[in-house]
Amino acid sequence: MREIPQVLPQDAHNRTLTENVHPATYRNPTPAPRYNLVVIGAGTAGLVTAAGAAGLGARVALVEKNLMGGDCLNVGCVPSKAVIRSSRAAAEVKGAGAFGVDVPPGTQIDFAKAMERMRAIRARISHHDSVERFTKELGVDVFLGEGRFTGADAVEVDGAHLKYRRAVITTGARAAEPPVSGLSEAGFLTNETVFSLVSRPRRLAVIGGGPIGSELAQAFQRLGCEVTLFHDRVHLLEREDPDAAAIVQRALLRDGVSLVLNAAIERVERKGEKGEEKVLRYRVGSGLSDCVVDEILVGAGRQPNVEGLELERVGVAYDPKGGIRVDDRLRTTNPTIFAAGDVCMAWKFTHAADFAARIVIQNALFPSFSGGRKLSALHMPWCTYTEPEIAHVGLYEHEAAARGIGITTFLRPFSEVDRALCDGEEDGFVKIHIRKGGSDQILGATIVAQHAGDMISEVSVAMAGKLGLSRLANVIHPYPTQAEAIRQIGDLYNRTRLTPLVKALFQHWLRFTR
């Protein structure tokens, strides 16, 4: 008997959500004699694989034990960006005086209303990932329940046996729990539970200064929480460009987030008459301190969902921390079984799962026609949705150095971009790396801006299309826009081509054409 997941609070919005992505009254279909693909996991990678394969005429079964839409719809991209948008509105009101707009004193943030807005948006979007759409519109056989391999060509779910020619594992990942004494006993939130809040925690501790921790720490601080962010490194977002990470760190401090860096949390205890307070005992250097909060949010890494699949039965190699082992074509160690998304990839982004699924469709169904598409051929951008955002694609400087690749770096600070000055958003930059030695081949880029995630795609298109930096200089950008900084970097490159010899030749030519 399958377990019906509960989404809290059980209001009208969440009832709509669950009715779409895991309806309690749904009955699994009678299995087909054999499927071209059986997909286990209905997050982004699974949904794209199932929809794409079915659209090409394949017979597809899609298995999901929890909520269709996976992390992205239910506990990731959609709810977090809705909450972040509310927090930006709060920050805009607070900073409106700098633009000549007087805000009446006593303006309040309605935390419950912001969270309800998030739930309403999530419910509205959920039809796209719904059981009804995938069964009635796309022709996919959806099986709700926990799937496991039972043999070389079969998956069992809720008593039904699904025979397949190829299988795809897209079970995703979940928040990892730090090994901190007393943390489980005290209780904590993750991205899977924090969006169920209906009242604002007055004091919130965030563990982890990566993308999830940084985004949510800033958002909840702006929504009125007193946030203390603990990170075990010397600065936030240590995987990003150091200059970019420094800008975001300053932004969090300006917003009032208390940063505790190089911190080792030793234990967590409950205190108060009803144990309503949580005390984090932490060490920085040789000093030991306490931090008392009402809630703890953990955003310190991800752990792949590989349990219960019976992978050993079908010869699929995996690591409990690293996930399922795949080759560059996303085949597992069993050549009839593929994997995609967070369960097997270092890129744990929705768009990465989307494009990995497209590779799986071709390699699993049409290997002789596709020639075997490779994950390594993708130019993968990503974005951290703090304010300002950090977006990146390609190589970082330290990665190029580690590979022995010489680069030339061009930088355009937004303090020199007219639109950014008008917007009051000059704390950021566009940085582009090209191959050293006369080439204009773009190897990587980092953008720090209010909407850096929207801007990075122009560089991604150039890289995917093998367009050099000089070509970007010839693309007309509307004035004034912040994206004009990308063209200006192209101009910077073109000026380096005007060497003294070239300039002398031009001058010589002009003397004879007067």
C-alpha cells in the first residue's frame, strides 16, 4: 500500500498541489507487456526523460513515491525564488529613501502572507508536472509508489511488475545532515521543510554558507528574522570566483546577517521551559561560544537518493555520498540502465538535470543514430540567487591554471556601466576569460549583478556556438542596459588587437588617403 505524502500546512493551495502531483485517489494503471523506458523518479530529469521519450513514440512508465515535480517544484527552485522575491520587495521598500521615495514609518512585513504567496504560486505551476498531464496529455503510464529493481529487466512498484528494455534512475538527492551532536534531537529545518513555515522564527541559525544557505539566510533576514549564518570556511561561496563571493558576503552583512566563519559547531541542545529554544555550541579558533535561536536551517550539502532501489541486484555501482556511477554518456555499470540528475551528477541544478535527460533519451533509445551524446560537451551555466546574483559558465581562473591553460581576463565593473549607476546597482562586474595567445575563444565568465542569471545566457550562447569575444563586441545592445557590459568587454578585447605596429600601419595608410 503506497504512502500518501502530506504537504504542510494543509491549506487550499497545498491541497491543489497534492491533488496535481500525488492525488490520493489515483490508481496505478495495468502495466504494459514491456516498456521502452521505465523511469524511476519524477523530478526534473525524470519528467523530461519521460515526456521526451513518449513524445518520440516510446512506451514509457514513470515511477514516483513522493511528489511529481521533485525538489524543483516542491521544495527547491519554485518556492525558494518566490520567497526570495518577497524578500527583495522588503529590501526595496527599506532602501526606497535612496531613490527619493519616503516610506511611512511602521511599515510591516507580513511573513505569513509572503509564505502563502509562495504556496499559491507553487500550486499554480504544479499542473505542468501533474499526474493528469503526464497520463492524459503525454501518454505516460504513471505509477505512484516506491520502485525497486527485481531482476535484469524488471522494476516492482506497489505490487506491479514493469518489464523494460532500458531503465533510467532519476531519484535525485536530499539535504545532507551534518554530523553535529544533538542536532537531530533538537530538530532542524532543511529546504524540504522550511517552506512549510507559516509564522516567522524570530531567531534563525543557518548552517552552511554555500548557495542554499546564503540565499535563504539573506531572504529570511530581509523578511524579519534575526539570522546567524555558520560556515566552516574562511568566506562564503568558496567555490565561486573570490571577487564575486566577496561582494555577496558584503551584501549579507549589509542586510544584517551575522556571519560566523571558520566555525565548528560542536553540539546543539534544547533549553527553555518547554525546550522551545535551541543552543548551538560552536568553536572559532580556540574560543567556545553559544548561539541561542528558535529554529535551525541546514543547508550544508546534498546526499543522493540511492536507498531501497536494490541496485546491487542489477549490478549498478554507486557510492552512498557520491551517488550512482555513470560514464560520459550517462550509462551506469549496467549497460541497460542509465541515470541522470542529482543522483549521479556533480551539477545539481534543474537545468543540468533537464539537459542530461535529453542526452539519456538519445543514448538510451537511439544510440546508433545519436552516436552517443556526452555530458562533458555541455556548456553548463549556473546561478546563485542572492542579491546581487552570481552567475557563472565555463572555467574559473584557478581551474584554467590547474589544467595548464593560459588565459587573459577582461573585467568590466558595473560602477562604469551607465544603467547600473541609474539603478543603484553598481556593486558587481562582468568578468570573461579567453584563451591566451592571440585567440578570442571564451573559456569562462562570471557575472555579479541583480539579474546575473538572465545575463549569463548570452555568454553561454557564444561558447556553445563557438563565437569569440570579438563577435560579442559586434552585437548591438540596447542603451542603457546592464547587459551592455558584455559588449563593452568585447570592445576591451578589440582594443588589445590595436598593437603599436597595427596602429602605425593605419596611420601610414591614412597619410596616403588624405
